[in-house]
Amino acid sequence: MARPVTLFTGQWADLPFEEVARLAGEWGYDGLEIASWGDHLDPNRAAVDDDYVADRLAILEKNGLKVFAISNHLKGQAVCDDPIDQRHRDILPDSVWGGGDPEGVRQRAAEEVKNTARAAARLGAKVVTGFTGSSIWKYVAMFPPASQAMVDAGYQDFADRWNPIIDVFDEVGVKFALEPHPSEIAYDYWTTKATLEAIGHRESFGLNWDPSHMVWQDLDPVGFLWDFQDRIYHVHCKDTKKRLNGRNGRLSSHLAWADPRRGWDFINTGHGDVPWEDAFRMLNAIGYEGPLSVEWEDAGFDRLKGAPEALAFVREHAIEASATAFDAAFSTKN
């Protein structure tokens, strides 16, 4: 059976959930990776309210869609972040922000991530995608110098905060897929290894593979799939284009998306520098059977045109491997 192609609703949260489901169904998507913001999903409510869960599922069924994953990137970000500041106030609901006391924000964010696991189980989704935040991202420039003890403390802080969250994922039979991404505890190859080691490689904690964040860091996204093949729990299909030259730098100069002076930008899937053919072949090789989720972040392309185009690209190129012809050619009959 072909892997389902889904639409991540995070970049569509300005539209009502019913409208996004209608569009995705008309375009031919198989399902959604539902974001826990806008009016798309309230995980606290979905964790306890049968009628609310039934309503979300009815909207999906009406449009010929299924739910394959739930996202809670925004609340997950606040679990480990330090400092907690205006950036978090801009992305968090009042129920998590409260009075803005940093530790209170972190604790409330952690409770919502736990409820996201419970909500996913009630909706029939097996994966929650998201961020973890990081207390040591602020040290990434390494100057003033950060000691190894400071870095180690960051991984310990992550483990202390996330182990109780993972306990809930274990209880309800759902997996968490961290998206390695700048500002997270895991943002590249070696930090991903360190993150998994910090929690003892717990089975319920894995990865959401998004190659766009690897390409602009000059990481090998295909090799990453091979090395972490037992932890690839979800896949984002998002592309990026590097525009590095004598003026445009990799750190993007605090410039907005789509500004031509940036050293890289997210663009429509299939139009950038991600080696998609090799990536899809590797997904076949490692036996990944989960959804391929289109994440839309191209600020220079009309999303109503680009989202169906991205779907067509993924369907055309993400052909699953088949051993049938090979086996037939080399089989012997008694």
C-alpha cells in the first residue's frame, strides 16, 4: 500500500479547520497532520471530550481524509526554552502563558504536550510531531565560551523535563517525533545523537525527518535517514534553496522569509536543493511506511497553487520499492 500523503495544517491555521479539510480533500490529500493551534485542534479538550473528538473525525470523514499525526510544535517549544520571552507570548495561548512566569509557562506547556499524546490516541493517530525547546540553544555561537558542563546541563534539563512527558506517550501507545531544527535540543547530526542518548534511547521518542533544515546547514539528509532509521517516525516534505554568496550568509541576517538578501529560504517541494529522489529511495530502503506530510512555508509562492503542486510532486516521485520483479526474475521453480 502506498504511503499516505498528508498536509500539515500549521501554516494554514489562519483558516478554519473545516475550510482546510475541504481544500485538502478537493486537492486529493489522503489526510492531515493536524496542528494544535488556531481552531484546528484543542488537545486539552480532545483528551477528555468525546463529542469534540467525534466532531473532528466527522469533518475529516466528510472530506475523505484521515488523521495520521498531531502536531504541537508551539507548546513543545516552551517546555525547555530559556529565556521565555515575548516570542513565546506571541505563539502561546493564554492557558499556557498564564502570568508569564517562565517556569510556570514551561510546566503548563509540558502538561499540554502530555494531553496531546492523549488526544492523539483518542483520534487514532499514532504520532505527535513537535519541538522540545532548548535551554542551551542560546550558547550555539560558543562565545562567550560555554563550558562542557553548561552544555551537559542543557541535555540533563531536557531529560528531566521530557522523561515524564514520554511516560504519558508510553502509557497511551503514541510516539513523539522531534523535528531536528535550529532552536531545538537536537538541531543537527551530533546533537540528535546526544539528545537520544540523554533519554536512554526511549522507544517512544523519535524523529520527524525534515530535510529542509539539514540542507541549508550542509548536512546529508539522506545519510541521516540511514543512521537514524529506527527513529524515523514521521516525514515532512519541505524544500529549501541555498542562496549563499559574498553577501548572503547562512544565518540569514535577521531578514524576513523571501527576502532576496537571505542566504537560504524555504520553497515549494521539488524546486529546491533537497535530493528528493535519493531521499525517497532511502525511505524505501529503511522500510518507512508512515505518512509523507507536505509542510508549506514558501513565502514567495501562492499556497493555493503550491499545495496541490507539492502533492502531485510527492505522488509522482515517492514510489515505493517493490521486490516483485526482482524476485520473479531470480526465482526457481521446482
